[in-house]
Amino acid sequence: MPSKDLLENVKKLREITGVGFKDCKLAIDETGGDIEKSIEFLRKKGIAKASNKMSRTASEGLCLVESRNNEISLIEINSETDFVAKNKEFISFCKEVSKINFDKKSNLEEIKKFKMISGQTVEDSLIDLIAKIGEKITLRRSIFFDNQNGINSFYIHNALEENIGKIVSIVRTSKSDNVDIGKKISMHISAMSPLALDKDSLDKKIIEKETEIIKAELTNSGKKPEMIVKISQGKINKFISDNTLINQVWILDSKKKVSDILKENSIKILDFVRYKVGEGI
């Protein structure tokens, strides 16, 4: 069992460099516990150099889908520039991680510990890739749709290649005779970026913030108080309609809403998600 002093030195080295426990322990062991020499040891390996980049912003990258037996996984892996997102080594790394993501049901902590074909863990391979490419790379987020109920469909907007793109949507619907409807709904989600399924599932804080902005805008324009209440309510209703999936105008027919399409096909939307690379970073 490692001594208390060893664990303290490893902890300190991790705080300084941001490098993982395994590599920090190796550095401490190799240098007899000398922190400065341990930092130098990690820098020579290219690991500390990689971690120094982690304060930078990574808002480019890829979204990758894996789909088998009505189960779908989705993961977003970020880089700093679109140039790196097109790098063959980066794409190859992402593809392998996407398959691992499916097998681990999008548990990021388990994914990081999993050994890749190279024999290295995903986390160690990531550090090596950062050191080699020279940019911050992160496994940002992931999600898994199981096959316990409903039908899962996905759509990749402007796919770069099979199962890889910048905007990906997944939707789970109840069963339908229309085999293409799930794909069409996920395409709609990719294009229209709804914030929630309906009014009840829309975050109240979003509505409150939007109301605050609208009222301030109307006040600054010189509107009378009684008009502000009336106009702001209309604008909020429009905001809710534009940003809730079932109330949006159907992308394939502007005379219909998504709710109309659901009725025509006798289905319900059970869940959905939309990933856009770098959104919110």
C-alpha cells in the first residue's frame, strides 16, 4: 500500500500539472519524490506539456453516433480548432472512443479507464494525442438511449462521414407504422433546435429570463405599463411556441405543427436530445 507521503506528493503533482494519478505516481517513483524533477520527467514525456493546454477553450470537434439493435450512443469530443477535427489521428481516436462509448453506455468515467486497441487507456491515449497534436482535446459529454421502450432514431446534419458530424439529434418515439417518421422528427430537431418537448418541460428560469428581457425592451421603447403586460404575454407565448418541439412549425410542411404530425402518425415523442459541437462552451 502506498505511503502517506507518496500519496501526498502524487496529489501535489496532480494539482500542479493536471496529469492523471498513474503517470504522477510513476514520476514520483522515478525521481525519489522530488516534485521539480517529477514535473521535468512528465514534461519530457510530453504529458505535462499536454496538461498545460487544458485551460484553453476547445469548442470545435466532432459528434459521433453508434447504433445497434435500436440502441444509440452519442458522444461529443472537442478540439480547439476545426483543423484538428479533420486530423486523421484525431478522427481515428474519436471513432474508437465512440464504439467504447456505446459499450459503456455513455459512462464517461468508465470510458476513460477502458483500454483501447493500443493497450493504453482512453485517458492515457487522450493525453498522448494532446501532446502530439498540440491542442486541448476533451471528452465533453455523452448520452445513451437503450431499447427498453419505444423506437430510437437519429439524424446527422451535414454528416462528414458515416455516423460523424457537427450536429446530431436523437429521438425516441412510440411505435409507428411509418418507419421514416423518427428520422424526419430527428431531422426537424437538428434544424430547429427546440429547448424542450412542451411548455411544461421548458425550464421556468428560461421563461422568467426571457420575460425580463422583453419587459425591459418594451419599457425602454416607451410603452405604457398596461400595454407592456399585454405585449409581453404575446411575445412569451411566441417564444414558447418557437422553442418547444411539439409547438414548432413542421420543417417539411409550414402549414402544420409537429403536434399535427404526431397525431397523423398516432405516436408520441418520449425523449430527444440534440448535440451541436461547441454549443454552450
